[in-house]
Amino acid sequence: MKQLIPKRNAQLNLPLLDVPATVLPDNKQRELVMALVELLLGAANEKADQPISRGSDESEVE
């Protein structure tokens, strides 16, 4: 009998809520966009500063 091995990276599909879009004033939308850009750039810079791991365990994804 073949032994069943659970998947480690199983994908969980959840339904999205159908919520109407929220209208933001231009100044608040710009503020949110700038905050998102700052977060993305910070995450990209942090990722670039980390050394690349060339270990034998390829199942761990950073």
C-alpha cells in the first residue's frame, strides 16, 4: 500500500468577499499609495541585503 504524504505547500482557496469599492479623497489615496510604495521598497531593499542561501534544503523559500 502506498503511503500518503501530505503536501507541505498546499494552497488554500478562500472565496473573496464581494464588497463595494470604497471611494477615497484624492489626498488620502495619494497618502496610501505613497505608504505602499515605501513598504514595497523597504521590503525589496531588505531582501536584497540578505545573503543568498545555497543550502541543500530547497523546500524553504524565503
